[in-house]
Amino acid sequence: MVAASPARLRIEGDRSHRARRLSLALALLLVAVALLSLGWGASGTSLTRAVSDWTAGRELAVQDRVVLLDIRLPRVLMGIVVGAALAVSGAVMQGLFRNPLADPGIVGVSAGASLAAIAAIVLGGVLPAWIAGLFGWYLVPCAAFFGGWATTLMLYRIATRRGRTSVATMLLAGIALGAIMGALSGLLVFRASDSQLRDLTFWGLGSLAGANWPKLLAGAPIMAAALVFAPWLARGLNALALGEAAAGHVGIRVQRVKNLAILTVAGATGAAVAVSGGIGFVGIVVPHLLRLASGPDHRHLLVNAALLGALMLLVADMVSRTVVAPAELPIGIVTAIMGGPFFLWILLRNRGVLDL
């Protein structure tokens, strides 16, 4: 029998090599889909025509400039940063909880952000005029963001004792707080007017329809900061896969990793919910697919999660604005249709693990 060459053995067993190739493929595909999304829509505006006019030195038509630069471009960029933030948050949470079913909503960030945003929509009319004038249309995004942070701080107080945070306690507390906040949100929805109900329904299911440059500039820096910081958690999350005791023995400051992971998820998810509403399943589906494709190493998983999350949300957004054109589906419906069956498959596939 002829022995395989060392180079062949190295390449076939090197999951990092596969992950790097996947990163390149996802990056190229993301650029292609972003350009397609930029030229995709119900209007007659063509990206090809606009590029042709620009390269020929001709001034863009007013309609093309407004549609491409003021409507579609901020929407595409919003889809990229929101999809990346949700997917990376899911990857971090799954690594922290060592559970493939973990999701950013598990720490209560989404529930807290949603409750605060619903309260801003329903009760905004009774606020003092100086508060309404101070925040303007930023009131709902700001409320959603600070609602997510307040929920995270509340969870810390519940789950932390003597300087140590219990992941199990945080998990259960997140479920309990999510139920409480869901009930409070229901009470607010019950007293909402008909016009407010339309806003609540569309916002609660998630949408990129309201994307514009001010909203993008308000939320993107927070999500970008979380995405840049997340890879620094990779070594700690890899060690936590062996258990907290083993991670501590190899020099990982476990409590510090927990704190930074939760704060990163809170910032990324809170900002995402603030600008786009509740969009589910991205944080579950994307990391699990990548673990199947290229392994669990968070050094590559977090980068690829950002790329695939952005790609998934752009595709979902294209479907949402064309499947019932000229109307538009909330993007949360599309991601639920895409992610629901996949979530069920994950659950059935891991029944043996979850029963332990």
C-alpha cells in the first residue's frame, strides 16, 4: 500500500484551510449579492445604466441618484451590518453556552429592546414635548438600544454572585425575563391605536424598509465595534468548549470571557433590533451551518458568521421586497420561513445531547 504524502494528509485534515477558502468564497459571494441587491427593486432604476453614466462622465438622473444612493445603498449596508451582527452574536452565544440552540434572544436583549421600542411607539405621545423634540425620530431606536442594555444589566445582577456569573442562571433568567417582557409588550399592544398597531406589527417582525443614512450612522458604529471586537473572544470560546475548569487550567480568565461575550452580544443585538426590529433565526442557522462546513474553531467561525449572516439577510431582504411586489413582506417572516424548518432539524438532530 502506498502511503499518502504528508502534504496531502495536511490539506485533507486541515479544517483551517477549508475555513479560509470558505471565507474567500463567502466574501466574493457577498459582494456579488450586494451589487445585485443594489440594482434589485420595483422601480426601473438600473445599476448598470447608472455605472455607465458615471464612467462616461454623465450626470446621474435625479431618480437614479435618489433610488440608488438614498434608498437602496443604505438599505444594503444596513442588511450587511445587521445580518453580520446577529450571526456573530449567535456564534458567540452558542460558544458561551456550549449549546447549538443558543440565540441572542436567550439573554433577553431582544425582548428588552422590543419592549422599550413598543413603549416608545405607544406612549411617545404622552412624553413631554422637550423629550420628543430632543430625540425626534431617533426615539424608538434609542429606546430599543437602551432597553437591551438595561435587560443585560438586570440579568447580570440576577446571575452574578460573589463576582462570578452563572451561565445556567443567566439562561433561565433570560427565559423568565423574556416571558415577563412579552406580557408587558402585550399590554402595550392592547392599548395601542390602529395606526400604532400597523407600526408595531411591521417593526416587531423586522424590516429594512426604514433604512436611511441617519439610522445607519446611528446603529452601524455600535454593531461594527462589536464585530471588530468579537474575534478577540475566539481563544476563550475555544477553551470554553472543553469546560470552564479546563479553560481555567490553560490560562483563560473565564469570568472575563463571559462578561465580554455578554456585553458584545448585548451591544450588537441591541443595536440591530433598534434599527431593524426583531429578525429571528439568523443567529441560530448561520453558526450551525458553518460548524458543519468548516468546524467549530471560533478564529474562523466568527469571521465566516459575519459574512454568511450578511449574505443571508441580503437574500431574505431581496425576497421580502419582490415576492409580493409592489407591497413588501416583513423580513422576519422570510427568515422564519427559512430558519424554522432548519431549527427543527437541529432540535431533532441533537435530541440525544439535549436529553442528557
